[in-house]
Amino acid sequence: ETGARSNKALKIPAVSFSGKYNKITLKGLVKLELLNIIRDNYFWMIIGAGSAFLAFVFWLGNNNSGVPDLPRTVMLLGFFNNAFPFFIFFIIMFYTGETLQRDKLTRYAFINDSLPPPNWILNGSKLISLLVVAAGLSFIPMIVGIVVQLLKGFTHLNLFAYLSYIWVMLLPKLLAAAVFCYVIQVVFNNKFAAYAFGVALWVGMFFLDTTGAFDYHLLLYSYTPNSGLSDMDGIGHMIWPILWFDLYWLLAAGLLIVIAALFYNRGVNSSFRERLQLVPERFDQKTKLFAGVLVLLLLMVGGYIYYNISYLNEYLTKVEYENRSIIYEKTLKHYQDQPLPKVTRIKMFADLYPYKKQEFVHATVTIVNKNNKPVSEMLLDADGLTNYSISMNGKLVSFTCPLLYSRGFFSWFRPKKDTSDFRLYKFEKPLAPGDSAVLQISSSIVHKGFENGMYAANLLNNGTFFTGGLPNLGYDDDDEISSPYVRKKAGLPPKEEEEIAQNDPVGIMNLKAGKSSDLFSLDVTVSTEGDQVAITHGDLIKQWKKNGRNYFHYVQNKPGMYAPFGILSARYADRKDSVMLGHKVNIDIYYDPEHSENIGRYIKAYKDGLKYYSAVYGDYPFNNIRQVETSPYGPREAATTTLNTYAEYDGWNAHFTDPDQFDYLYSNAVRALAQQWWRFQVAPNSTDGSLVISEGLANYD
């Protein structure tokens, strides 16, 4: 039946392969590529085996003297960071090849490449799926770590440490690695050739960085300044340098994505030469604009990083360090036998600014010439000080710089010649035997910007370990090159440990701690941040607060003390106790508030040790004994006058489950306490065998 006539025109269907179609296609292809990976049984076998091995490593944890440590988050992440990110790269590399070559191997590419979606859809879907896989792999240490911790009954999960490690240190590196693998597969367009080249290049960069042969992170793709994690400080001040490098390498990865887009294989023409001919056509205005913005941002960020690591600071290659050590020895070796005065008194005012990475010191130092000949000059080593000056009687002491170094290869905008840390000071009037002098020393440590690697490790936001801020006296043979091969090549004699005879008069006159070391009195007034406690040797005379900062005044002058000495500052908890001997001796354990499990063992060790040693060897000569927890970046343990230190990983979190387990915490504490008699009353001289008394008897006790 004839219908009614309509005057409306028929609608013609519009076919569009852009806009919404592209978005839907991209979403569908990303889902498809991800399913291709996660439905692969081999993928889960690899992930399962790797996770099981990681769980095994986590489960073993640290073990000292048969006593396991608590499975702290930062400890587990430290295990993971040592090697596992390197192996995750191989998983990403393998599945990048599988994802890119799957269509070609199944010959589906002949159909797929003739369909309407543009290159960026096909190219992008594969890349996005690999980036999602890389992001997922970055959460493996968190998932496995939490499971292991809960199975062990440990519930103090440090989620902030997990997330900060993943987002700052691991995820950006894995994303950059995924792009690296992807662009190599695209350019080579041959799975196995890309595997060979990519693995060789990645392993080569890993070798260069870990050995220090060449670790200039501005030129090592995906590498950032090295940093650890600690309970006391987290990533701390290193978070900002790492984030700047993360941004730099993600911008570089963006440029690699552009390269992958230009060389992406589509159709029957697959040779590199044929794809190279397509580059001008593919490098259109939009691509040029995108690449141009990336290059501009990369240069800006890279320039800022270079300004910090090679202008404000100086990067030296391993060879340059060796060359400087060779020049040092050849130029200054004759100062090794130079007579030096002894330090007998230090009065110091120190201001610590951990958050600003700054320290300022004003000290009055008394020196005495205990040699049998006059002292007319002194070689001083700044040893990390940014600047310092020495005055006598209100007048600056003149000095010369006996050693200049050529600037590092990458320090293009620094002066061609750089003064070393060594200065030669000359007295207007030589210091005669038996004479003394009073020096006024002002020094500063001011970290500018950031460096290529870990820096200011002794000046953490929470965990300062300040070693005095005074220049070192005399030639230091520890700065000499030690490698026999390098020494022979440089024309230096073999370096052998010098054994000084027990009856050698010079060795007897000098202490093991150095030629300038002697029994000295210490008077320190130190200020630090308002939320921190500052700790050093001797008696705490006074404590006060001013302008939001905490001040502490310590004195150790009865009977004095022997080197070394240090000042510590952090947000500590303090467990106090005391023992009554011939006089009252105060016991203080300063520790991270989260690490309180074994404080009672340390207290018992000091109480027992003080009573026993005082009964056998005579009263403890000091009024205090302190034990302080330090960051992972300093010495594992150190014993000094009235002050013992143990690093965060050294015993504070030992988990005793059996009364028959060896209490190595008690053992270590009483051994360190014994050194208060044998090393800091009977200070070893510089002759062979002198440590038998201080170390041997401490072990015996």
C-alpha cells in the first residue's frame, strides 16, 4: 500500500573514523593488549616465581648471631632495591617484544594494518598496556612485603615508606624502562635483535653505575641519585633531587615515544630504510610542536640539574678521583713527617640547621707544641668544610694553597683550576717546644643545591651526625690511592701498612687517633631545630629554648677526653636510668620512638657493666654514659668518650623469641663500655700492637 508522501529529505549515514571512534578503539585495544598479557600463563608463572623468591628473601630478613630482626618496611625495601628492579626490567623487555611482534607472528598484521585506526591508536594501545603492566609490577614489593610482615605477626606497617619508595624511586624508573624497551623493539623491528641490543645496553649502564666507573646520572638513562630509606628520616632531603631526575628522564622517555611513532611499522614495508623514508611524512606539524615542547622542557630541566650537580657542586669521574689522589700524594707527601702541635682544649659554639643543610661553628682551640723542635707551619685539610678561617690574637693567620686541581671534565663553567681542600698555614713566630697558642676558628658547611649522588648524609633532616666542623691537621695517608695497579701505573711505590716499632720514640709520642691528638677538654654549646635533641660528650650543664630553637651546653673536662668527638641531633626518645658507684653515673639511651623493643637490654648491660668494671678496674671516671641511635649512612657502631652509637639497622630491632638466644645487644654494649676504661683512659699510641690493650681487653671483658 502506498504510503503518504513526505517532503523531508532522507538522512545519509555519516561514517567517521575519528573523534569518538578513536577513543573507543584505543580503549578497546588497550584492554585487548592487557588481556593478552595477563591471560598468558607464562606471565603468571614468571611473576609467581619472582614473588615467591622475593618473599623468601623478605622472610629470611636480617639475622645477627642467630637472632632475626623485626621485618621493618625500610629493611624489606632495602633488600628489594638492591637487585630486584634490575630483574623486573627483563620481564618488561620480554613482554614488550611479545606485545609488539604478536600481530606479525600470527600474520594478523596484514589485516590489522589495513584497518582505519591511525598509527597513534595502534602504537599507543601497545605502549599504554606496557606502561600499565610496568606500573602494576612496581607494587610487587609492597604486596609481598605486607603479606610477609603480617604472616610474621608484625603490624607496624610503614605505608608511607612503601608508597614514597614506589612513587619516587621505583615507578618512574620502570615507566622509563618500558618506554626504553618499546622504542628499541620498534626501531629494530626484530624481537631477538632488540632483546640483544636492549639487554646489553641496560646491563652496561647498570655496570657503569654500580661500579662507579661512570655514574654521571644526567647521561645514564633512567638513573637518579642513590638514596636509601630509613625509619628515622625516610627518603629525607634526597626526595627533591630524585624527583627532578625523575621528571628529566620521563621527559626523555616522551621523546623516545615520538621516535617510536616515527618508526612504527605498519603495512608490508618493514625495513628500516623504508620506514626512514616515511619519517618526513609522519613528522607533521603537531608532532613537531609536541617534540619541540618536550625538547624545550628537557633542556630546561636538564640545565637546572646540571647547574646543581656540575656548577654549584662538582662531579668527578672515578678516574678523576684517582688522578687527584695521585697528585695529592706526589705534591704533599713530604709534609707527612711535619711536626704538629697537640690540641688540648676546644671551646665551641655550633649551630645546626638540618632542614637547611647548614652548620656553623665558632671555636677557640688551644694547641701545644709537644715536639722537640719548633712548629712553624701546619698543613690543614678542610675535609668537607665549605669555608673556614683561623685567627690568632684577633689577626687572621696567613696561608697558601699548595695544591691546585684541574676542574672536572663536566664542570665546564667552573674555574679551570680549583683549589683543593688543603691549606698551608705559617705562624709569624714559630711555636717553640712547650709553647702554646690559642686559635679562633670559624667554619661553615653550606650545601648548595643538590649533587649527582647521595650528599649531606651526615646532616639529615632527622639524624645529624656532626663531626666537629674543624679542619684536620696534617697529611692524611688515607687519601692516597690504594690500588696497586693504579699506583704502579702512576709511578708510585707500593703502598704497605707501616708497622711502627713499639720502642719507636715518634710512635710512642703520637696517639693512634693522629699526630695532633691528645687528652683535651671539651666545652660545647650547640643549637638545633626546635623539635630535636642535640647530644655530645660529657655533662649536660644547661638546656634552654630560644627563638624556636633548642640549645644545649655540654662540658667534658674532668679528666678530659680523647678524639674523636661528634655531635648528634634528631627527634629522639630518651630512656633514663642511673647507677650509684663512688658517684652517680647517669645512663641515657636515645632512640627512634618506634624502636623501643630492646631498650631494657641496653639499660641492663650498662648497669651491670658499670658495676662490674668499676669494682675490678676502679671507678668509672665520667658522670654519664650515653647510647645513641644513628642513621644508616654513618658508621655501623662507634665508641667514643661517654658516648656510644649504633646505626638504625644494628640491633635496635632485634627480635628475641627464645631465652637461649645469644644476647648480642648486651654483649656489644658491655664491650663498648669496657672501652671507656681501655681506650679512653689508656689511649693507644701509634706503635704496632698498641690496640691489643684497648681492643683485646675490651673483648676479654
